Amino acid sequence: MSTNAADPLVALGGLPGVPDAVDSVRKAVDRVYGHRVMRRRSNEITSEAALRGARGSAALSGADWALEEVRRRTDFGSEPEARTVGAALRLTAEAGQLLSIWRQSPLRVLARLHLVAAADAGDAVGRPRLTGESVDEPLIELALPDADEAAGRLEGLSRLIIAGGSAPALVTAAIVHGELLALRPFTSHNGLVARTAERIVLIGSGLDPKAVCPSEVGQAELGRAAYAAALDGYVSGTPQGMAAWITHCGKAVELGVRESTAVCEALQRGAA
């Protein structure tokens, strides 16, 4: 992130195309929240969105399983893809428990998310990586900032979140997501953690309080190539690149909305 504005996230919200993306996301979210099924069965929509969001996030980390396989599977510790899916499911379940902590201590939340994702007792779990430690994130091919730079930028991101401000939820969520992917502050599972952090922002901001708009579904549908290209724009730091990343994240939220709307329609027809 590079801007001299007093409120950097508000400044990012004014980038070309971003206000339209923010407005489009808000309207899409309002539509699904206004669906008649949401008024009666929102808990079911939330549960299904969590499952589908976890599946999408795992797919972006290399474990592209069919939804029904994720739904029926009970063992997630037997091989690498299964562990990735298991980590995504655990993170989705954990996100809702951390909302009250996020605005006061985002670094604590990120450490907890990494601990939940990694689910082992290694000494690199639940803390930012140290100088000389490698990162296992094979599908993100960006240059890796050194540990000191990553730590400094992570602190800066934390200060922005704690300070709050009037930036649109989409902008804040996209910047949190993009910055964590760019930094890869942990030795593993950074993509899963970044997407969960975006989920926490979208829920905690009040844009999606019932967690029924899984952006991870949209990111997976748009595809890893588009994800990587949009992330390259974020890392470039140019206004055009930043705007492209934020609007890409907006499209992902809208596709998540579409997914949950389809679930609502299926429930209304009695088919789910």
C-alpha cells in the first residue's frame, strides 16, 4: 500500500472503477439479504455458505475438490490435499469466533488463524516467519519480502485496522487480503489465512453480518490465473493495479452472493 492520504483506505476507495464496484457489491448483498428464505432460514444459508467458501478457498490453495466430496468427507489428515481442505474448513468455523478481537488486535487474530490452519506443534506455527525461514505457498509466485519488511508492513496493516475509518468494507477487505498474500507472513497457509481475514472484515464491517456472501466461492470461480493476475496489480502499487485488485475482489463477492441466492432458491423449491 502506498498513499499519502490521511486515511489511506478511503483514498483507495476513490480509485477509478472502485466506487462502482463498491456500489454493485452493496446492491448484490442487499438483494440476497432481502430474499424471503433468508428471513426464515438464514442459519441454513450461513452453514452452506461456510462449506462452499471453505471449498473455494481450498481450491485456490491447490485442493480443488467437488463440493459433495467436501460435504461427505470426515478424514482430513491423510494426505496433502485433504489437509488443505481440513484447514479451510477449520478456518471458516473459527472466523466467527474472532470478530470481537479483530478490531482491537488483528495480529493476534492472524496468529490464531495460522495456528488453526497449521494444526501442529511446530515452532513456526502461530507467529510471523523469522529471517531465513522459507515459505510453503507454491501457487503464489510473487517475490517474497524479507522477514523484517513483512513484519513492518504487517504492523502497518494492523495500525490501519485498529484506527478504523470510513473506507468501504470491500476496500478494507480487499487490502487486508492482498497485503497478506503479498507478504506471506507465515511459513505456510498464507492464502487460506488471507481469505479468512477478508471474510472476517466483510462480516465484522456489517456488510455481510450473517456470512452468506462467500467471496472464496467467487475467487475460485474466477480462477487461479485471474486471481494471480489481479494480485500482481495489487503488488504493483499503481492506482490502476490497486483498483483492478479491489474490483476483482468485488466480483468475487458478487459471485458468492449469486451462489447463496441459488441456495435460497433451492430451499424455496424444497430441493435442498
